[in-house]
Amino acid sequence: MEHDFAKGVEELGRQIDSRIASYFSSCVHCGLCAEACLFYTETGDPRYTPIYKLEPMRRLWKEQHTFWGKFAVKLGLSKPLTEQDFADWEELVYDSCTMCGRCSMVCPVGNDIAYMIRKEREGFSTAGYSPVGMQEATHRALTIGSPMGVTLKTLKAALAHVEKDTGLKIPMDQQGADYMTLFSSMEIVNFPEYIESVARIFDAAGVSWTISSEAFEATNSGIQIGSHEAAGELVSRVVNAAESLGVKFVISPECGHAYSAIRWEGPNLIGRPYKFEIIHILELLDQLQKDGRLQLSGHTDTPLTFHDPCQIVRRGGVVGPPRDLLGKVASGFVEMADHGTMNWCCGGGGGVSANERAEELRLKVFDRKRKQLEELGVKTMVTACANCRIVLEEGIEDREMDVEVIGLTELVAEYLTTKSAQ
Amino acid sequence: MIGQLIDGPLWYFSLAVFCLGVLFRFFTILRAGLKPDLAIPRAGGAAGALRNLFTRFVPRRDVATRGRLTLVAGYLFHLGLFALLFFARPHVDFYAERITGFDWPALPYWAFIISAEIAFIGLLLLWLHRLLHPVTRLLSTADDHIGTGLVFLVMLTGCLALAQSFEPLRLLHLFLAELLLIYFPFSSLMHTFTFVFSRGYTGAIMGRKGVNA
Ligand code: SF4
Ligand code: SF4
């Protein structure tokens, strides 16, 4: 990606659409959004107020879209954005925002601040003011096909292990299968048990599925860094693979931003609707279970709770399925006080976990989840996003807590009625 | 002479600036453009927009706790001001004579006093909060203070004018209200109208995702 400050400002200006113009017009500077953001509540630093992170974009909006702003420019009274402003705000725009969208739920005038941050990042990344870790991840995603550098060879090695452990054949490049499955690099590297669970569940439920050797990576670093070009390229790889295999559905895995990238942003990035549908793995499991194709038996009595991945639940709309599934396999399921669409973020979404510079802050704001867990007093937390899982596990370790984190798909797979038992 | 100016031409001028200015602001918002959402929705955007327009009047649980002062003061101010603006006896008569041609039931005097007190308490609390709280101090611009200050002065002179029945005070009140009308479209006071856009846009996109925003 080419970096240029002037182009960055131009790009930032291009991002101001009617939504953003209405948001800036409506903001009354009441500060309520701060109370919803874990970066403010856990640090008390007013600079972490969500709408304050939009200050460079607000200044540009004022200059370009308001009477006083234009007037001030004419008289030479307005200070144009400088590289220093970008340098000063880079930390606020990237390190202290996970684009979790909690602030967007509470603003009295209805501003979707997470959307604004997503757009502001487009200007920042074009200008070259984005964290090195995220730049590298995006570069790897574009050149190698995965932000973590996972290649097809690595995937095949992981699949070979799964095949050995389960005795199942994992379908690859199967023309005309109903479902094409994506994985996140983190699942391939850190949680291959997710792949194993999917394989076992699909086998038991008789799902016709495949993996594409052309596009198996679900994550989209372009969305996180704020590059619609990179994001569009990553989405089109999946779309091309799915359309050439002729599948009916593409399954988004247990990864938050991957889902909102492919499900909600993707068609807009490539400029057309897909010829297939996107379904999140939790939606599919819930559907299979309701259709009677996924037979479950037994359940755990361990008291446990669910950490809602922001991009799947609040920003993705998959609110009911994880709860339905937990209702089937966990009798001790209890909700945290703020849950569902008002959950608190793990602190590492939106690319924050790929940004080493932000580590200290990320671990600090994990305190919000720690307090939630301590209030509830449970020792097991289920989630449905590999990134949340890693971030939560790191936070738990850092705070020396005794809490286990497990993936929901794996938990469901544990209570699968095997064919022999049927 | 000045009285005639305030009562006549300046009133019509400020009203015209207000109306045209507000329409122009709507136009600048719409002119920025919005690409259609090509993702297949779970539910209708229009229903989401409409829902969000109303549900945002009720605060969410934890913000209602953490931001209690802002919320309570915000409600007091807005409700009090609404009552004063549309139901104070002199206002009802003024609108009937100058704009609508018909009147409607006005507040009795005691209810006017309560509304005024509520509005004043709310406004002063919000202003104090704006001046003292680190977050609002950081966010606030000159525009926020000018807007608040003008509203405060308009309310103050209005109450005094009614209590004292003193013509110069009424004229001062009207003059300040006219300044407010002229300032309004160029300020964040525009949220009075643009909240319909901002809540609507967010409600629509979240509604399409199947989320009650
Ligand atoms: S809550 Fe909304 S109106 Fe209040 S400061 Fe934040 S963005 Fe502005
Ligand atoms: S999206 Fe989340 S992390 Fe970002 S400002 Fe809003 S509440 Fe804070």
C-alpha cells in the first residue's frame, strides 16, 4: 500500500457520507458515549471518549460541510489537518478502539461511532498512520493469503491431523457442495479442535460441505486497518472461490470480524450481491439442531457464561443462536449483567490484538471483563471467536484468574449423539 | 422604533434565516450521499429506523447508571423547554397570531413556573457538567457554550417578562429569541432536527442486521 498524507486527507474527506454528516451534525458533546467504552471506563482518560477519537474527521467535516467551517477557511482562520494531528490521533484511532460498537448503542442522538471509526481508519491507513503490526498483517494477508502467514500447506497439515484423529475425510475443492467453510488463521494454528468439531458435526448431520484450496481464510485485515482496497480484494477471493465451486452457502467461522466483513461489508466492497448466502457457523448449528439433523445428548452442569463476540452479536445480529445452543448443552448457563447486544468487548477486537504497541492498554481494559466475571462468580466462559478467546485467555493469565475459556462449537460437538449411539 | 423593528422585520428575517438555514443543513447532509447497502438484510431497514427513532428516548441500563446526571438533567431541560416553548400562554398567543392562526390550551401559571424551574435546573446542571467534567470539557467547543448561553438568556428574559409584564423585557426576550433563531441552523442546536437522521440511519443499518439498536 502506498502512503501519502495528502491522499489520506483526501480519502478521509471521501469517507464523509450522509450518515457521517448527520452524526457530526447531531453530536451534542454530552460525553455519554464515554460511559459505554471500556477504554474510558477502565482508564478514566477522557481522550478515550469515543467521539473524541473522531476529532480529525470532525474537523475535516466542519471545513468541508459547514457554513462556519467554510467561512473560516475563506478567511484563513481555520487550521487545516496536519501530519502531526494524524500522528497524535493514530493511537486513539487504532489502539484504543476495537470497533466493538457499544458506544453506538447508547448515543442519545443515535450516532454509530464504530462506523465512523471504521471510515476514519480509511484516511489514516492511506496517510500511512496505522500500526506496523496491522500493516504487516494486511501485507501477509494479501501476499500469503493469511494475516498470520498460514499457507495451504499449513492448513493441509492441520487437516491431516484432524483426519487422523476423527477418521473422517475432509472434503477439499468439492464442486457443487452445499456449504464452503472458511477458517480463521488462529483456528488453524491455535484451535484446530474447532476444525475437528466442525468435521464431526457435519458428518453426523449429513452436511454436504467443502473447503476451498483457493480461499480458506476468513479473516479480513483490510477491514481492521481501514483499507477498502485490501478488504475488497480479500472478499473477492472468497467470492470467486465460492462461485466457481457453485456452493449455496459460505460458512463464516467462529471469528467475529470475519463475519461482519464477509456478511455485511463484503457485497458493498465488491459492489454486488453474492450468488450464494453467508451463514455463521452458530446460525447453521442452531438451524441443524432445530431441523433435527444435529442430535445432541447430555449436557454439562458446570456453571458457565457466554462472552458475546461483538462483531457476531451486536454488529452481526447473531444474538439468539448461541443462547439456543447453550440452552441445549449447558444447564448451568448464566448471563453476565451486560450481555447480548450490550456485552463488553474483550479488548482485542478491531485489530487491537494484532497491534503489539497496544498490548499494555488491552490488558488494562480487560479489567472490565474481569469485573463482569467476578460479579458472576463462574469459572467457565464460552465464546465463539478465536480472537476473543486468545485475548480473554491472555487477560485471564495476566490477572492470574482461575477461569477457563472454551469455544461454543467444540462444546456442542462434545454432546453430539454419535452415529453408533443413534 | 427599535421595538417595532424587533416585533416586525427582525422577527420575519430571523424566521426566514431559521427556516432556510435548517433546510440548507438538511440538504448538506443529504448531498454527502449514501451508497445503497448490497448485503441481503435480515429484516427491514425502515422498521429499524422507525424503532430507533423512539427507543433512543429511553437510555440503556448501564449508561443510565454511569451517566445518570447527564440523563436526568437532559430530560429535565428538554421536557421543561418543550412545555415552555409550546404551552406557555404568551407563546400560544404569539404562534396563533403570527403563524398558525389558531390556538390551543396553554399551561396554567403554576405549571408554567414548574416547567421553567425544571428547564432551568436541567440547563444549569448540563452547563455545569459541561464545564466541570473532564470528558465534556474536552469535547465542548465555543459553539456548545454559545448555544447554551443563548438558550439560557432567552429563557431568563422570557420568565422575567412574564413575571413582570414589562414591555421592554418582552422585547428583549423576543430579540434574544430572534438571535437564537438566526444562530440555530449554524450550530449544534441543529440536533433538534438532525437526530431524526442520525437515529434513522443507525436504526436502519442495525435493523437490516436484525439488531435492535
Ligand atoms: S454520546 Fe453521542 S451525542 Fe453524546 S458526545 Fe457521544 S457521540 Fe456525541
Ligand atoms: S467502538 Fe467500542 S472500543 Fe471503539 S470507541 Fe466505541 S465503545 Fe470504545
